[in-house]
Amino acid sequence: MATIRRIILDVLKPHHPNAYEFAMVLADLGNEYDVHLAVIEVDENTETVQLELKAPSIDFEMVQAAIIEMGASLHSIDEVDAFSQINDRPQD
């Protein structure tokens, strides 16, 4: 089964929670989650942010649910690094 080790997301979020709080909630979702959040654009009510998450195994569904729970919306999945342990099979 493949696992996601790194993912970059484009997210539209309200001003609250702020970037610090938003990143901390995502980092607390999993073991060894490393979150990098960059604010790309700000308007009167929202912020466009780029999120980079790294971990040995990322639970994307949980991340997506947390983003929605904080009042934000996922605009796009811009990059994904996935790893499959099937590669450990012996060669024929």
C-alpha cells in the first residue's frame, strides 16, 4: 500500500484561526507531521496559503477534514510525494 510522505496544498482560509494556530492544528494531527505554511495572498476576509506537509505517512483524509473544520477550503493539491512498499518485492 502506498503512503504519502509529502504534499503541497493550496488553501483558502479565514483570518481566524491565524497562520500559527492553523499550522499547529495540522501538525498535531499525526506523528512527526512537519508543516510549513506560507501566506501567499491576503484580502479583507480570507488568506490564500500554501501548505507543505511532510511525515513518514500522511493521512490526507484527516488533514482535509481538519482544514474544513477550521473554516477553510482546499483549492488544489499542487504536489504529492508517495511511496510504495511494493518495491521491496523480490525481482522475477
